[in-house]
Amino acid sequence: MNFKQWVVELFKDERGSTSIKPVIALMGALFLCITMMVNSFTHGDIKPSDTLVDAVMIITAIGMGADTLDKFSFKKKTEEIKIEE
């Protein structure tokens, strides 16, 4: 498996299709990192609203958490199905 295939696999859900949750989490994390980096080089007058930054952080955390829960919950369901058969 090369790096490109590994990155593509990160964004897939348990069914093998692309999931929006990790995409949103990655975009939110990138926006937060870029905002903090740009904010460190600009004056205090030009900065984003604290509530906006908090909202993006919450959306990013929920996206990451939901994707993690989906990955762990599906494996348990497949194990239960295999045991029943």
C-alpha cells in the first residue's frame, strides 16, 4: 500500500465509500491551523472572532469523534454476525 492509497483509505467508512465526517474534520483542523498561523503574524486588530474559532473547533472534534465511533462500532457488529452464523 502506497501513501496515496493510505490517505484515500482514511476517508472511507466501514462500507468502503467515502465518508464526509473525516473530510469535515480534516478541513476544520486545517482551517484552525491556518488561522492560528496567520493570526500569529498579524496585528491584534485583524483576528477572527473567538466564538467562530470555538465553533470550528467543536465541529472538528465532533467529526473526529463520530468517525472514530463508527469505525469501532462496525467491527463489533461484524464479529457478532460471524459468531451467529
